[in-house]
Amino acid sequence: MKCIEISSPGGPEVLVPAERPAPTPQANEILVKVAAAGINRPDILQRMGRYAVPPDASDLPGLEIAGEVAALGSAAKKFKIGDQVCALVHGGGYAEYCVAPEVQALPIPKGLTALEAASLPETFFTVWSNVYDRAHLAPGESLLVQGGSSGIGVTAIQMAHAMGNRVFATAGSDEKVAACVKLGADRAINYRTQDFLEEIKAATGGKGVNVILDMVGGDYVPRELKCLADEGRLVFIASLGGAKAEIDIFEIQRRRIVITGSTLRPRPVEFKGAIAKSLRERIWPHLESGRIKPVIFKTFPLAQASEAHKLMESSQHIGKIVLTV
């Protein structure tokens, strides 16, 4: 099969086309003939040598795919050969064939193409796990999404809006702010020209939001604590603005604030399978009705993965970047 290898840690140019034997599915896995693969920030970090690949994972980048089931492991019973699926994978997505645990695969939502479906798994699994399972965003509560125009951001905005939550978002340009509002944010804030703390306080009558989904960290954290309502939850999924922050512990005590976070890739297959089940039951109907839609900024052929990485690192995109295979 054709694939994309990381020749050595470095810039986008270290992504090089290569050929390898197609993988063989283990007992509870399926082999997918890949039609498209999503690009995600962990792929960038892995390429740079700043994201440790689990010892049981493929060294090829790529954490989400969509395509056709080409083979079944001996114990795989959920799908049949020829089924159209998308899946969260443990690496190896930048390739013509990729294995996936069958419980981490989902049918492509009715009405969507494989290209569109390839943009779903990594962000949808991450948002559901952190916003609903971990931060317990409840009906009637509000959510602030930092980085609302990112792949995670467009997913979180649409998911929370579809679930009936009030959504706020930050973004780095007026164009991106407008995109967040169009996707369902009640209010979006240009963090380059506005103070998100002041804007959130004004929009909530001084109460603050119930949950913040943060991929920035750093000097955002003290302001985020002040943005939270009493008993609010701050959940970290990345620290693009810095891994360290100064916090007021008394404020956490006084207002019963919860600070948490998670990473998805190291979690066991059973954990990810439970997320897949929740998505199938709670979110897939919204995708099939059109209430939630994939947001794809640009596609590239597999051989141009380096160009796709350059675009992601420029942060000029709104939504997802996808490789076609």
C-alpha cells in the first residue's frame, strides 16, 4: 500500500510518500480501505517529535479515517465486508489501508460522503468525552469554547448547540467569529480585539459559564477561572499557549470550581468504544438530520500531506483539513 511516513522529526517536508505491506486486522479489528483521512494537531506534534507514539501504535500519522471495510478480524462481528465506516484509529491513517478496533468504528452517517465522515471521529470523540462525560455539561447549562474555529471548536459549538446548550466561542479574526456564530454560537469573541472575560461576564449577567473547553492554557487560565459560574468546570485538552499557569486556589475553594483534563489516545479500546456508542445514539441522528454538519476547509491528495500540515500550522483554516486517498 501507499502511505506517508515521517522520515525524521521536523517540519512538513519530513512527510514523505512510501510503500509498505497492508496491515492485517487482529481478532477484534477491521481493515479499512481508506477513502479519506483527517488531519489533527497531534499529527503535527508527532511529526515534530513532540508527541510520543504509544508502543502498540503504528508509527504512521493519522488518527481518523473513513472508507470501506476490506477485511474482518476473526472475532469482528459488528460490520461486514463492503460496509462504509469512519473510525478513530491508533495511528496509521495516512495510508491506503488502516486497521481499526471494530468498537471504535461507526457507520458513515446517512447523507454524508466518506470524505466528510473522515473529518468526524477525532474531534467528535474528544468533544463528547471531555464536554459531556468529563465536564458533565447538563441541559440548560452554558459552554465556552476556546478556539471556536478549529476542528475541535466547530465540533464543540455544533454539538452543544444541537444538545440545547448555550454556546460562546473565541476566535482570532472577525471572519472566524462570524463562522462560529453561523455554526450555532450565541456569541463569539475576537480574542485579539476583545477581552473574553469582560464579554462573557456581560453576556451572562455576571454569572459566567458552566463549562470551558480549553486548548490554550497558559495565561488564559486565571481569566478562565473568573469566567466560570459557581461550581463551573474547566477542562483542558491541550496547552497551545503554555503548559503552566498561576491560579488562585481560594477562588477554586470559594466557588467550588473543578479543573480537569484528558488525553484520548492512550485510553483503552473499551473506553473509546463506550464513546462511540454514545455518539451513535446521541449525535449521529443530528448528523443524519443535517443539524450538525462536517466543516471541511480544504482537501489534499495523500501525497500532498506536507502541504496539508503547512496549512494547519498557519492557522488560517476554519474547521477540518482532510487527505483524500
